[in-house]
Amino acid sequence: MVMRPSESTAGIRIERVVVGPERVEASVRMGPQVPLRTSAVPGLVDIVVEALPGIVRHRCECGSARGVVAELADTEIPHLLEHVALEIMALSGSPRSLAGSTSWDFSADGRGVFRVALEYDDDLVALAALTEAARIVQKLADGDTRMRHVDAVIEKVRMIRSGGDPGEVS
Ligand SMILES: [Zn+2]
């Protein structure tokens, strides 16, 4: 299944999502005005970890000996987006064993286009987490110093998991 989400942010755009049997894979385009690396935005990772402390427990496929926080402090912005999406999924009830990956092939996909893949237990939850993570990371890259609406985001994604019925208790 291939989807082209109509919703997009000005700088970070999710252009194409392929839902495979185990993973969703998104093409994430970084607009020319968006920095490519987290190290270009001072304090970025501290803000993310404060709002989403579960990220410190993530394992990272990059296998950095420095640990995931140090890794995320100096990595590609879409890689941070991947971890934010995974944490949103976990907080909305997805298993923490789900993994993600971020890769790129600018010669094949175009400069600034990254491939972010997320394993999923619920594909709609993964898609929503990806969209919300892009929005959050975009705001932070624009200089936002707090993640104000993260609880509302988790709640929204939880509702998607439960089928969007506000009256449902699970
Ligand atoms: Zn990682």
C-alpha cells in the first residue's frame, strides 16, 4: 500500500509512505532551510529527552558506544524524528521491542530525502506517530524550546489505536 499524506509541514515533509507487512517506510524530505544535523540546533536533544524521557532506553541500530542520547545529539535530524516517532508509539501502547531505521541515498532519492522505517503493531498508529514526530521536530528545528503538546499528541495517537472512539475504554 502506498500513501501520499496530504498533510505536510513547511520544512520537513513526509512525501511517500509504503506500508509493508512489518514496517512502514517513509520518504522524509528536508526542506533547504531545515538543518540536516541535530548538532546544528543547540539543546535540541535535551528538550526532546526532557519531554520524552523514555528515549534514553532506546537501543540504536547505529550501535553507538556513546549511548543513544549522545548519538542523537549529533546525528541526522530524520534519525531523531525516527526515535521521537518510536517513543510516541511506545507511549501510546506499542511494544518497546519495535525498531526503526533511518537511511538515505541522495543520488537515488534526491538531496535531503531520507528513508525512515518503523516496525509497527498497528500501521495507523505508526503513520500517526510519524506525522506527529515530523511536526514536533520541525517546531524544534524552528527554535521552539519546549514540547508543549506532547501529552495531547500521545492521547491523539492512543485514540487512533483504539479506533477513534472517544468512549472506548481499553
Ligand atoms: Zn537510532
